[in-house]
Amino acid sequence: MRIGVLMGGCSSERQVSLLTGEEIIKNLNKDKYHVIPIIINSKEEVFEKIKNVDFVFIALHGEFGEDGCIQSILETLNLPYSGSNPLTSALCMNKQQSKRILKCEGINVAEGICLKKSDFLNDSTSSKLRYPLIVKPNNGGSSIGVSLINDKNELNAALEAAFLYCEEVLIEEFLDGKEYTVPILNGAALPTLEISFNSSFFNYEAKYASQDTIEEVASLPKELKEDIEAIAEKSYELLDCKAYARVDIIVSNGKPYVLELNTLPGMTSASLFPKSAKAAHIGFSELLDKIIEYSLNK
């Protein structure tokens, strides 16, 4: 089978995508697959570069990768690919819409408001905000453009920073607590990882640059462990994810809240999904085999 590993792209997460793609290429079983690296720099290149493959392993992140666009193109071409369908990808990429669905189904999410660039944050709305707050792009990942703000004086600068990456921005309550991530493989939770870091929240530097960030299998009370796993699996099911995804959760005051779902989680050598799979005695090559198998079965 000729597998094209699609990476690069034109989003703010291009560099992470390239690292993900390189790691996938390195770990795909060369005895089973003919692996074809496909680096794209623009949307227009896709049609030409994917025409000689049997399956596309999507290593793109952010815009045109996780938002359903590339999935729609591949569906049109009847070309199988890794991960979720266009609708699920778009919903999970849009944090506000995915939160609405989860909240309606009884899953805890952070309270907040969504602003468009054209919106004006009036004094009445602004006065109702309770600090500290998290400001972040509504469509985005890798914690790019995310700010923790402690008072009204920091709000405008945080909004400007977030609007550089997205036309819509979320202003959410800051949930103080422990962060966890639950990789889901074909609907079943892999070992939950606990994330410890020195910064106020799990920002870009903590994810990719800090030597102090610790990501390890969580040691949790049985009831909380089962609760977190059940919430993650239910979120995956509600949003109709396929093959694999990662559910990020924070436990604040003893209560789990879903932060977001990642339909194309990072797969670099330091990424969370492979670490969790390893804890479940699934090697990187085997993990990629399973993602391909489950994606083809969808």
C-alpha cells in the first residue's frame, strides 16, 4: 500500500506538523507500506501531490488540516485517509460549537463567551467578566495565541494577540486544577496522562520547549480515573470521532471539565498520544498500523 504522509501546510502550526510527519514516516512499517512524504506549502498543491497514493496519513495541524477542509477534498477524490470525517473535524476544531454539544449532553465545560473580530466588547459585558480568564483563538491548537489574564488592563492586548490567528476568540473562565489528556483509540481510552508544568497554564512553551514539563501516566483514585475515561469516551462518541483522537481534561475542585478534542493529535517523538500508547504496550509502529486499520474500516 502506498501511504502518503501529508504534512506542512499553511497554518500557524506548520512546524509541529512537519515534526509529526517526520516521526510518522520514521515509524511506519516499511515492510508493509511504501511511504511517500508529501510536504505542502499551499492548498493548491494538494491535488497534484496526492494523486499517486492509496491512503493519506494526515499529519497536518490547524487550518486546512484539522478543520475538515483536507478531509472534504479527500472524500471528493474517494481517497481513504486517517482520522475523522469532515463534519467531526470541523466541529472539534471549533471549540465553541463542540462545547455547546458537550454541554447539552451534560459534560462539564468552561463557561465563556465567543467574540468575532467585528464584535465590540461593551462595558456591560466586560463588567460581568470574572478574572482570571483565558483568552484563546476559537479555531486553533498547540496553545498558540492563548493568554492567561488577571485583570481588565490585560484584556485588549490578549484579544489582539488571539485575533492574529483566528476570526473568533473565546474568553473563558480560568479553571485552576490538574490537567490530563486521554488518548482514544477506536473508541476506547488508552492510559490517561497527567501533565505537570511550571507555567500558569499548559502554553506553547510548556508543550514544546520546557524541560520542566512532566507528562506521565496518571495515578488517580479509581472513581476519578473511571469518570475521566468515561467522559473522554463519551465526548469522542458524541462528536462522532473515528479511528483516534485525544481528549484534554482539567479537574478543578474535584470535577472534570473537557477542554477540547483533538482529531489529529501531535505524533512527534515527544507527543502525548504515543506516550500513552507505549504505556499500554503499543509501540509507535503498531499504533500507526492500528490508526490505518481503523481509518480504513470507518
